[in-house]
Amino acid sequence: MSEDLLRVVASCVWTQYFPEDQHIGVQESSEHRADSACELIPEEEGRYQAVLMFHTCFEDSNQWKPIIELHDLTKESIQLSHTQLINRCQLCDFASVMQEHPEQVIACLGLALCLFRDKVQATSSRILVRFYDVAPVLSISQIKSHVINHFVSVRGTIVRVSPIKPLVTQCNFICGKCGRITLRVFPDGKYNPPIKCMYACRSKLLPDRSTVTTIDFQTIKIQEIDHEEHSGRVPRMIEVELHEDLVDSCIPGNVVTVIGFVKSVNAQIRSGKFGKQAQNNCLHVLYLFANNVAHTNEKCEKDTEFNKEDLQEISQVYNEGNVFERLVASLCPQIYGNELIKAGLLLALCGGTRNAKDRKTARANSHVLLVGDPGLGKSQLLRATASVAPRSVYVGGNTATATGLTVSMSKDSSGGYALEAGALVLADEGVCCIDEFDKMGTDTQALLEAMEQQSISIAKAGIVCNLNARASVVAAANPIGGHYDSAKSVHENLNMKAALLSRFDLVFILLDRPDEERDRLLSSHIMNTHASVPRGWKQAEKKGHVAGNATLLERLLLHTQISGNYIPVRTIRKLITYSRRYLHPQLTREAAVELQEHYLELRSSSIFPLNGVSITVRQLESLVRLAQARARIELSNEVTVQHVRDVIQIMACCLRDTDVFKATVHNARGLSLPKKVKFYAARLEQVAKRQGNNVFSLEELVEIAKSARLEIANFYDFLDVLSEHCIVLKKGPKRYQLQASSIR
């Protein structure tokens, strides 16, 4: 294509890329505008030479031509690699020019692509160039005044999204006296109309609203991702402007990499004030004019990419054996004696497999609740869980609100409402750790939908939407009164409704009871932790070996007694990310049978639940999710019987905690009458199953009440209450039959 023909083709779309070059005239003909556009002024000539250079590079280069031909140039925008462009461009100083004048360079690139697409005939459509793979990726705290007008890449979490609005880019103004037309372009969306006609009449100009050109406009706010080196300070945030096809490309909670130009604007004007005092303000704020938005939570993030060294490190950990036991010991190693609790937290981090057929309804994440006396390390366990999770949010229940956990609405400077993400939305596909869960009060009811449906629905201020909240909730709570009362159920100790409590897959109860042997082991573990030469894994393996039929707790205790050679936090995070991304285990037939038998056994013994936790289908789904997580830790795509048995032992720690049941069975004093009836009926059910007979004499009923240490003033009145509840019925002289028993 000749240079003259290129100039004619470029003139048709030149003003779409460089609107400031539009010629001002009065009812000019299209032919005159085309001719005048070809008469490039010196500044325009330099940009045209850049366009011509890019076009030649696209057309003649053996490296660039195949890449360009892979893209559909009929689309509104195309994606180009910034790194490849820098490496293959013929200009030696192109990288610095791109860094200092990114808008001009990108406009020249888009115009060159239009010429490459339309070699024969002109077209009025333009191509938007969107860059990816821009290095280095800066943190938001590095965006300061020295990078204004520079091309940068920033990664963060979206915390706020405004509604979509039209933005006026140019408009014709008509003189009220002479009727001449003046075209005014508004760069960066700043409305600056002409004051008076530029011709002899100098009359007032009125906007012709029918000639207004608009584009879609939206603002988002991103927050820097938490890192260990930045902990302890307020996270930085920055606003980002989205235009045209980038609008509505992300929602609150998404982790994105924004590529664009750093710009500044008057702080008063940014807040919606346009008076003379606001215009004289010297304080400016920085924002990003987005060129591209990449969803990094759907791709490989920098912290979760797997290079050769990472894969070798993961392989080395698994080759050493006892992976699950070592991971449990390495999770918060300063906590001793709660190995099953740490195992449950590790399973919650890995999560289950989402069913492809039921992807939108069935959840794959497990929720864990820690309940117990103060000073037992619940907060430390939560901190450790948040530190090893690939994506986590840690909040305190005493300062969190319902909207702070879910989604809130805020009013912007233009009067519209914008969505602001809460903790659960920000922790999407991660872990949300909530400490002091009991201090939240009624705000905990906001978690019901998010914990089960894995989404948050909002209908406020005319906005109806649904946001993803696919996060595992790990909460810690103190019981009412400061200490756990074993005579009460879990939801009575927490004053928590059963609907919320049932959504937790695992509910661990931590009790502070004097135990000489446990206290000795705990003190020895703490001393070994602070010893100058801690013992290692190999020394412990020489001291003893656990039998193949040992319980999960015995296997975990063997490795927890060693205070050295723990797996680093970074490696644990890599292991969890790798297992969640590449492994999707399914139940084997033997494992499914084992789970079903255990569930039926739990159901048969839950007619009168002693600990206030009813056994429903949710417990079966929880067992499946936990078993899949157990298989993921072993990098297995099949859930074996051993995986199921390990999970059953962890679940038994929650449902049939030995210490809690001993206290409940042997200390039934201080119960109210309804709880005495419920407790006594459960004891009768156990005795009836053991004897194979559901008929009792009066003496046997009295003896059972004494063995349970029930304080009953008048046993005959108590029998009348049992008869009113249809628990026992009189079958003869001093003989009673248990109606709730399954034995007939």
C-alpha cells in the first residue's frame, strides 16, 4: 500500500484516536475535512510516522505477522502481549517512549492495526488495543506522584463497583446568532464547554444534544492484597476508571490485575464540587485509567504459580511420607494437644470437590467452629489458618457488622449507589476467619445464605444482584459466662440458633481441665519448641513406630511430639493451592459404603441428641466433603476407606467428644424440667437397646434416674410428665413401656 493511500485511510479514523486534532469549522463538507486531515501539522506528522512504522512492522515482520493474524481484527478490541511488543519492536528506545507516552503509543498502535485490516477501503470503526503481560506488577503503595502519566500494572482485590453511566466525549455547540457549529472534545471526561463563539459575533453557544457522543463509564476501587510484610497497617486503595468494553467486566471480590495509565485529578472536583474555590484547590488525587483488566483469580497468580522448584519441593514433601501427619504438626506448631482440631482446619483449607452436575447449588467448602474456654489458643489457630490459606480474610466479631461481612451500599459523588464488598465476598474461593464469633449477636444471621448457598443476594437502592461468596468460614467463639457449661448444649452455651450452628461441618469443643499427663506433655512440647537444638523427624522415627491399625489421633500425636523440621508456611500454601487446582477426588464404592453405614448408625442414635446437635443429611454431605479433602492432601483422585475412617474419627471428636459426654452423662444436675425429660429419655433409649427390651418396672426406672444423677423431687410427678410427652406408657401394675424405642 502506498504512503498516500495510507494517509487517506488513516484520515478516516484519525480523529477517533486523536480527537484533539479535529478541525473546527462551519458546516464543512466531508471532502474538505478529508483533504484537510491529510495536511498533517508537524506534531501530527510525528505520530503518523509512528503509525507507518507499526504498520510496516505488522506487514513485513515474520515475527509479528503470525501473531497479528491470530487475532480477529473485526472485533472492537484485541489483546496484545506488552513483553513481546517491547522485545520485537524495531525502535531501540521504544520501551522508554511507551512508559512516558503510553496513550499516544497505544493510539498509534490501534490506528496501525486499522490500516493492516483495511488495506483497500477506508472504514470508520476503530480497534482498541488491550495489553497484558505488563511487568513489573506494582503494589498500590508504590503508585505515587513520580509515576503520573506512566504505564503501570497493579494487582488488587475489588472492594467497590459503581453503576454504569454514559460519559460524554464530544459535542457540537451551535452559535445562537450566526448558527455556526463548533465541535468541542472533552478529554478525560472533563466537561469544558466553549465560552463564546470563536467567530466575529462572539455570541453565546448552546450545546446540540443530538450530536453528543458518549461511551460507557464505570469506576471501581481496588485494595492491595494482604501480605505478611505489609501486615499491621491500613491497606492502600486506588480508584480505577473503566471505559467501553471494560465496563461490567468484574464484580466485588474479584482479584484483578489492572493495566493502565496513572493520572491525577483535582480532589475537590473528584468529590463532586465544581465551584471556583474547588478549581483553585492544589490538592490532587491519583487514579488509574484502565487499558485492560485481567482476572488473576481465574488464572495463575504470582503467589500460586508453580515453577520447577515449587514442583520439586512438593514432590520432596510427599516422598518423605506421612504427609497428612506432618502437615497437621506444622500447622500452628506451638499449639499442642489439639491435633484433631488442626486436622479439621487443614481439611477445611483443602475443601471438597464441586459436583459438575450440581455446580451452582452444592457447596464444596467446609465450615469449622471452635468453641471453648478462653486461653486455649483458638485465636492462634485462626491466625495460623489464615496465614497458610492461599486467600484469606481475618476479621473480629466484636467490630464486624452484617454489611461488613456481606455487601453494603454507598452513595457516590454523583448521587448513585455503589456496591462495596464485605469480608465473605473478599474471601471468595478462600477462607474467612472470624474471631470472637459470639460477640456478633444478631449479625451472625447474615451468614446463613453465604455459608450454605455460597453466594450473597442483595436488593437495596434499586440494585438487585447476586455475588459469589465461595469461602470457608472458620470461626472461634467463647461460651456465655466465660466457661463452657457441659450441662448445656452447644447452641445454649453460645446463644446461637440451631439454623446457623447446623451449617458448620465441624464444631470442636475445647475444655480447660486439669490433666497431669496432658499438662506434662504440653510443658515438654513448649520447652522443646524453645530449645536451642530441637529434635527432628528422623530422631522421632527411631524412637517408635505406630502400628498400621492405630487411630488417627495416635498417628498425629507421634509427629506432634517432635518440635523441629516443620514444613514452611509457604510450602503448605503451595500444597493446598496445588491440591485444590488439580485434584478432584471421587468416592470409591468401598468408601461410599463405609460412609453410608456410619451415617445410618448416627441417625439411629440421634432420636434424643445429648449434645444438642441433630444428625441430618447435612452431616452426610459434610462427611463426603471432608473425605474428599482428606484425599486431596494425599494428592489422590480417589477417596479410600482409610480416608473415610480418618474423617469419621475427626467427626466423632465433634459429635461424641469423650470429655463432654462424660460430663453430660455423669453430671445432670441443675437441668430444667424439659432438659431432664429429654436427658432421661435418651438414657432409657440406651438401656432399652442394651437389654433388648423396652418394658421397665418402676424400680428400674427409679434406678436409671439415680444412676444418671437426676435431681427429681417427686418421681411419680416426673412419670406423669413422661406420659404426657408420650415417652413412656403404663402397660400394667408398676410396668411402663418406652414408646420412642426402636425395639418392639
